[in-house]
Amino acid sequence: MRAELTAKAKEYKRQEVYADKVTSINDLAADGFSIEDIAQQENVTLKRIKDYRKENNKSVLSQPAVIKQAFDEFTIQDQAVTAGIEVGNGTVWVQPSNYRPTTTLSLSRATPRITQILRQQKATALALKEAKAVAAGIKTPADIAKQSVSLQSLGEINRQTTLLTDKERGLAFSKQAANDGVVALASETEAGATLLVGDRIKTEQQSPLSDMQRAQTASIIRDNLGQDQLQDYLDYLRMVYQVEINEANMANAQGR
């Protein structure tokens, strides 16, 4: 029963904090703050989406509710931040910028753009084909120097590196190399193609802490966790029931 009440208290507290955050951001948006200022002040993630479309929207924010708010006439006119929009288990805010209404181009105006797109697609396909051909010829470290292309050494990287894009990081850690070998992977990118060569992926197997240090750390974590759970439980009781808690006895029981 106590565990259930503690869980309810934590969930109630989480929802309360979340609701306060949403209200705070909505207030800032209503006051005319830019989305950059809001993100910095409220410490929330800011993401930019280029070429956000009303029709055929394939972005991560393709939900009809988001599109409707983003393309609201007054929102576009004022370049304002929308009120919070519920998406799945979260909430998003959108601020349109550089809005360009869809227009039908004449053939003469559309031809250069179509030609550019087709050339880019062809160049990307050729680059990817070449990258895959190079990757197929790399099985060992010695094979790297035999290639006709020069590869840049990035040294040892991890999953948090900023030297690679999100897509490249996912590619780099998608396949394990053979013992004493390397793995070469090629993928299409916005600029053409990328080729990554890596050796075996290392995982941390051995804890840097001694047995005594691990035991002490576990004890500290248990103590802190127990104290947090107890406090959440007490907060929940205060919110739901009219109770009186003897703080002096609580302090003595906790050894303070």
C-alpha cells in the first residue's frame, strides 16, 4: 500500500511540475517572447525545421493539429509562438518564420529548379554508388591506404560526438567490426554520400570502482532513494489527507 501511495505521489508531483512548465511557456508566448528566448529561459529543446509544408508534410511534426496551428493566418502574420500543442505524450510550441505561400510556377520558371533537383539527385546517386564500392573494398586496416580516396581520421569517437551528424552517428554504431578488422559503411546524405570506417566498438565492461567503493555507492543511493520516497509519500499525504506529522520524531528517526 505504501509503495502504491508513493508511486501516486511521484506521478502527481511530476504532472504538477509538467503543468506548471506548460503554463509558464504559454504565458511567455502570450507575452510576445520569441521561441529562442522561451527555450533559453525555460531550458527546453529548440529545433528548427526547414521547408515545413502545409501539404505532404513528412517532418517529425506532421500532426494535423500542429500544421493547423503553424499555418494559422494570425500566427503567420505576427510570427508569433503558438500556444502549447499536445503531441503524443508531450507538448510542442511552434513559431513560423520566412513563410512563403505556395505558388504555381510557369514552365520557364520551374525548369531551372527542376533541373537543379534532378542534377542533385543524380549526383547523390553517383556519390553513394562510389562510396559503396569503396566500402566493399575495405575489410582490414591495411585496405584503407589502398583506396583512391583520402579518408579523414576522426580518432576515437563515442555516441555523443559532435564530429558526426545524427544520421552518421547511428551509422557508425550500427555494425560491429570483426576481430582485428574494420567495418566500412556508406550512406546517402543531404550533401551526397558519406563513408565511415571504424574498428571494433568498445563497451565498458569493467567498473572503475573497487568492490568497497561500489558497496558504499550503493548504500548512499539506497539511503537517498529511501529519503526521496519518504518525502514524496509525506507530500502526498499532506495533499490528499489532513494529517499532522511530528517533525521532531522524524528528525530523530533519521539520525539528525
